[in-house]
Amino acid sequence: MDKEKKIKLVPVFDTFEIALKTWWKNLKKIVLIYLWGLLYALIPMAVIAILLGVNYWLGDSVGLGFRIATVIISVLGFFTALYFFIRSYIGIFLLVKNDYAGHEKKLFKETRQYFWPYVSLVILTCVFVLLWTLLLIIPGIIYSVLYSFACYALFFEDKRGLAAIRRSVQLVSGYFWPVFGRFIFVGVIVWVFSLLISLPLSFAEKGSLFNSIWGAIVQVASLLIGPIVLVYTYSIYKELVKIKK
């Protein structure tokens, strides 16, 4: 461990610069993977829109049975759309794992086998962090950092469940403060960017066309900058893996 502590991580600004350049270079592929998820999600979203439209236009003439069916189908449609959106995010992991090579459609198809392992790992990690947070805020923060590479252990080392969480703890051990500082750094960057891009909404009238359009722009921008954090975190993960070998 003493030997490991002597090995310093790449400076945070260099790590962020590399992540930003990598993201920009592969932005087209990232967008295409998102679009494949959106394409599949449009089907349940269209069904929901049609049902809600029918309920709105027919009003009181719609029977109770139809309304109940609308609610059930809408809930199922929502989770179906969410399923495809999550697979889009998983696709970004696979894109990074594939060194940004391969066809986007093929990568999206491969996300199916990772869906449940990923979702179950995220839920498990969130439950553990929540339990630690119930004790005190500080333990919650500490373990959220310790568990931060669990998903990377899943995709890049094929470790699942508790094995992925233990691997993350092993990687962060001895490097808690450098890792924590790097997460604070990127968190501040994302927060400032989100604040600046959302600023026009504070001056727009609620319900106005501008408010709706700019709100959509903010959502799209948030989706696009998410992979920067993923690539940035992956760079830290790779360093720790190299050190811990």
C-alpha cells in the first residue's frame, strides 16, 4: 500500500482535458447510440400520446374501463421507454469499452445482455449508500465514492453485484482523497455549465414557447455532457486498475 500511495494520479486538469477531447472526437457516435434508444422508445411514447389524446378529446364520454386501461398502458409504456433510454446509456459504456469502434446499431443490440446486471448493480449500490447515509451524511459520501467504480468493474472486468462493489472499494482504497477531489472538480464543472445553460429559463415566462424550447435544449445538453463525466471517470478507473495490478 505504501508503494501504491507514492504513485500519483494524472493531474485533474489533464484528465479532464483528455476526456473532453475524447468526447468531442466521438460525439457523433455517442449521439447515434442515443438516437437508437430514442427510436425504439418512440413506439411506447407514441402509444401513450395517442391514448392521452383520446382521453382529452372525448372527455367525459370515455368510460371508466378505458381510463383504467389508459393508465395501465401508459405506465407500461413509460417503463418500456425508460428501458430503451437506459440501454442507450449502457451503449456509451460499450462504446468506450470497444475503444470507440464498431457500428452503433450493433453496440446498441449488445446492451440487452447488460441491462439487468447494470440495473441490479445500480439499485444495490444505491441501497448500500442510502443505508450508510441513514447513519450519517459523512459515511454516505464516503461510500458513494468507494462504490463509484462498481459499474466500470461490471463493464470492463465482467464483475457483477457484490463482486463489482468490492472491486470498486479495492480500487479506491488508498486513493480516496485524490478520487474524491476529482469528482468534486467535475461536479463543479457540470454544475456551473448546467447553471449557465439553464439561466435563460429564469427570465422566461412559464408555459411560453421559449420556455418549452429552451427547456428541451437544456435536456438535450444534459444528455450530451453526461458521457464527458463517464469518459472522465473511466480515465481515473484505468489509472487505478494499472496501479493496483
